[in-house]
Amino acid sequence: MTIKPELIETLRKRREKIKNHISPEKLEALHAKGLLSARERINGLFDEGTFQELGMHAKHHAVYFGMEGRELPADGVITGSGYMGSEQVAAYCQDFSVMAGSLGKMQARKITRIMRYAIKTGIPVVAFKDSGGARIQEGVDALSGYGDVFYANVLLSGVVPQIAVVCGPCAGGAAYSPALMDFVIMTRKNSHMFLTGPEVIKAVTGRTTTMAEVGSAEMHASVSGNVHFLAEDDQNAIDLVKHILSFLPPNNTEDPPHDLSVEIDDTPDPGMDELIPDSPTDPLDMQAIIRRLVDNGEILEVHASFARNVIVGFARFCGVIVGIVANQPMVMAGALDLNAADKVARFVRTCNVFNIPLVTLVDVPGFLPGVEQERGGIIRHGAKMLHAYASCTTPKISILLRKSYGGSYLAMCSQELGADMVFAWPTAEIAVMGSEAAVKILYRKELDQAEDRAARAAELAQDYRNEFASPYEAASNFYITDVIEPCETRATIALALRKTLGKRELRPGKKHGNMPL
């Protein structure tokens, strides 16, 4: 049987109408703003010719108020899957040019269908968010659609990577979907995300505010912590997606794409010594240490602008992909506060669900003291770190560089919290508190009677460090694996990672632990 030419022609015209509903003039205007169309975003993500669309012809059938006779190409969202190199990825992109990308019941069905395809096939999901919110004309059907999407986000959580790219508006309840995903990227100029915008805030509270204060990419990256990465424009966001996925496995049953063909370089690095300040009171630049340790000096930092007193991100040690957690003494002396605890706990859990080993670099004076911290719940937030590290079953290697005091010693993945190997530099100090504070408590009377109080305090502090806080004291009690030279650090970590990649750790059967959220 031969298919009639007119049927083929009808099919081609339908496809053409759906794919090319944006005029060249409007497309040019988008490009001038650094924006891509929905189909350009999808095409830019995948290798040419590999994208297969799911539900191109799907559309709403119910009769909604004000919707009679309206044509909505692809119902305002493009869904499907394609290849990035050898890896298949599922994606959807809301189309702002179709009724402001608003979500209705059919759009939600398309989104959740591709998400369920992703969980069945074990592949990552990339979501481009560009929507004015719920489709008002569809009423409760639109709200139901959002519920379906949120449920699917939670279903996929911890099974396959989910990356949200906010490249336009993401308002109201729509903002909860990216918040439920693993990583959120926002474009710097063209995107905004909020539950209640400036107009609603003013109407309800009387306070005048701006979009920059409540919904901008800069605010979410540095203040709220809702956003993990900032992109300059749509193309930069697509490049970021590809970079992130290069560190992740396609699902939770597989390992990250380690390159074990890379030989371990055991050459000592004397340049590491030059990065250590002469005085123990001078801050050490952890960024410089990390760049010296990892392959090619490259780290993909996550939450780079948020809680900068800690650093988290992805890197490689002689081909092995790791998640790095490190204190940053250049900011707040590297002390842990509310936001830092949340940042670390979330990143550790992300690494755990995707089988990524953890390397923890420690130079921490303690949890940040203060009334605001206590009233803000530093106990609860700090406990999140303890819970995250203790429940993490991936390989965990810790390096104590300098200070490691009190509860922060435990919170930064000590042996007691499940670290598989703990190494320390000769400059490390491991104690309940810093030597100066300890001396003031232990030798108060002696100091009061001393002729030169400051000189005697310094002398006692040095004795305390040598006797009670030295890494050799900790090593003698087997709290650390070994004391190493700074120049040996990269080779030591690389070898320890290779040896622990096959680690298997069983835990008691349970639904999940009850993290102190």
C-alpha cells in the first residue's frame, strides 16, 4: 500500500507549523537579549540529529474559559531525549512564546511523561524553566499539573541527576520544581524566580521592594542559596549543564565516569609548602591549595557565591572524580555557620546518592559563635553536617591541614564520622579548642601571677600545641591514619581514592534517616 502524497504533505505542514511558529523578527529580538528559542535550547543541548521529540502534537482538549479556538504549539513545552556524546539525556523546555510558557494539565502530562521515561531508562533530566506560571484559564487543572510535576521530581530524586536551567521567569509555585532538583542554574540577566513578586509583597505587607532584591539570579546565588550556578546567557547555561553532567553518573546504580587509565603521579610537590603561611594565625588560601592538588588545577565550584567560608565542588584526582569539601580561612576564618552547614550537608548528600567519593580539606576554628547563630538554630544546622557525613557510604578521605577544633573537627568528616582514611599535615592542631583559649582556662591562676602575662601565655600555648594538640598525639591514639608532608598530599589522596573505590558499606534496613531539617 502506498501512502497518499497529500497525507505526507499534511504531516510535514503540521510539523513545520509547530516547529517554526516564531517569526524571524521575534527570533532576532530574542538573540539580541542573549536568549535562545525553546527549540534552539534543546538543539544546543544535544548532538545533531539525536533528539527525538515526545508529544509534539499533544494539546489540551478541555474547553477552558477564554481558550476557545486557541492553537498552542506543542502545548508550550518541548519534551524528548537525545545524546550528549555517548550518554542519553532526557530534557524538556518550556516555550515562553506559547502563552508565556504557562503550565496546564497537558503540559504537565508531557513533562511527567519524559521524567518517567528518564527513571525507567536511568538517564539524567535537564529542565529549561521559562514560564509565566500556572495557566489561569485552566484553574485547578493547572494546580493539579504542578502537583504531578513536583511528585515526579521527588520520585526521581536520588535516582537520576536533575538539572534545572532557569532562563526566564519562574514564578509562584513553579519555583518549587527547580528547588526539588539537584542543581539549579540561572541566567544572570534574563531570569527571575520568586514565590511572591514585588507587587504582591507591597500589596500584602506595604513594603516596597525590587525584582533584584527578591528574585534575581545574583540574589539567589549569593543570599538565598537557591541557585548553584550563574550563567551569562542561554548558551553559557547549556555549556554548564554539559560540564556538570561530565562529573555525574547517569543514575544511582552506576559509578561516575572515572578515567582509571590515568596513572597516579607520586611526584612530591614542594610548591605546596610555599602556600602555607609562616604564622598559624595568618589565613591559608584554600582555593590555592585545591588548585595545586586537583588535575589541571580545575574545580567546578558549586554555590561559589553562597556561604563562601566553605568551598564545595567537583574535581578529579589522577582521573578519579571526587566531591571536594573544604573550609576557606580567607572568609570568616573558615568557621562554620548556618549557611555553611546547609551548603556542606546538601553537597555531601548529593555526592552520596551518585556514588561520588568525598575529599575533605580541614582548616576550621569551630562553629561561629554568636547570639544570632544560636537563635538561628546552629545546633540543628550543624547536626545536618553530622548526619550527612555519617550516613554517606561513598569513599571518604580527610586531610587535616591546620586547625581542627571541637565539634567542627567531627563535622568535617573525622574518623568517627566514617572517614576511611584521615591524614594530617605536621601543622595540624586537633583539640577540643584552640591552644590560646585552652591556656586561659587551664592556667588562669598561673597567668594571673605571671610577671609577663602575654609571654607566659604564648609559651604555655606552644606547649599545649606540642603536647596535646599535635597530629602525633592524635596519631598515637589512631584517630588519624598518618602524618604526611604537604608535598605528598596529592599523591596520598590519589592513591587512597584508588584503594577505596570498591568500598561497600551496608547500613540497617530503613526507609531513610530522620535528618534534622
